[in-house]
Amino acid sequence: MSTVAPPPDEPSLAGDSVLSSRQSLEEIVGADVVNRAIELLSDADREAYLGAKAGSWLPVRIADEFQRAVAREARIAVDAFPEFVRAFCHRSVERMVGTVWRLVLHVLTDHQLVDRANELHRRTYNVGRLTARVDGPGVATISLSEWPSISDEQMIGTAAGIEAVLGAAGRKNVSIRWKRTADGADYAATWTPT
């Protein structure tokens, strides 16, 4: 995945994730809406966004501003914005893990799957640490730490990513609840035990 070192002083998102998110946004609201939103970014932010590619990193603040611009251009109501973010992030992560990863994820036990949470997180972000534990059949707790300034968009996106990975791993009826913490966020995941 990302091979170029991310900016050390700014929370950033892997270029692979940026590209997948853009494709998901285009599928949901249309390429014309996405292109209009790109034009709303400042010149420097637009250049950085359009320069995102596999192996690069984009500051999270630009990704967040772009998401808000897309929502405005698509006339997404403020109260519908969290579900909008969840929907395209879920679709984006599904796309990213839908190839070879899906085969690997399907053979993992619940414990093996949650043990890989931070590895998957580090492929997406240059900040924060995910720790996870299985609390019982079909129940896990995932904690994001070392990112006290996480935006609502990225907190929701992380929840959608956890949901998508569990679904790609064959877990059924996945549900994620989350809450902000002083150091990041806590996520409670449930699914139908197998």
C-alpha cells in the first residue's frame, strides 16, 4: 500500500484510501458533484488532493474539507451528513479489502482478526493506534488512542472501516457504536456469532 513516508507533523490519510473514497463518492453523488467540490478547495489543497495516489499521503484536514464540500454540493442535510460519511467510507473500505484481503480475512478467527486492527489502521493513517480485543462471541472492543484531535469525519470513517472489514471477513449483522474519548475514540462492535 503506502510506501512514501507521511508528513510527520500532520495527521494524514493514505493515498490509496483517498482514491477509493473519491470513487465511492462518485458512485453515490456523481462525478459532476465531486468535480464541483474539488473546485471549491483552495488552490494548494486542490493540488494536494488531485496529487493523491497509491503510496502518497494527504493531510486529513484536506480530506475532511473535501467531504464537507461534496456534501454541500450534493445538498446533503446537516443531520444526514454522518450517515453520508459512513456510507461512502464503508463502500471505500469494502472496495479496498474486496480483493485478495477478503480471502485472507475469511479464514481468520475473531481473535486473529482483531489482532490485525492496528496493522490495517496504519495502512490508512499515519496517526493513532488501534487496539482491539474480543470480549465474547460476536463482541469486540476497539480503542483508537494517540489521536485526541480526530475529526468527526475520521471517527465515523474509522467506524465504517471496522464495520466493512468485519463484513468482508464474513461476519454477519455487524453493528458499530462509538464515542469520543480524551485520546481518540472507543468502538463497540457486535456481530452474529458463527
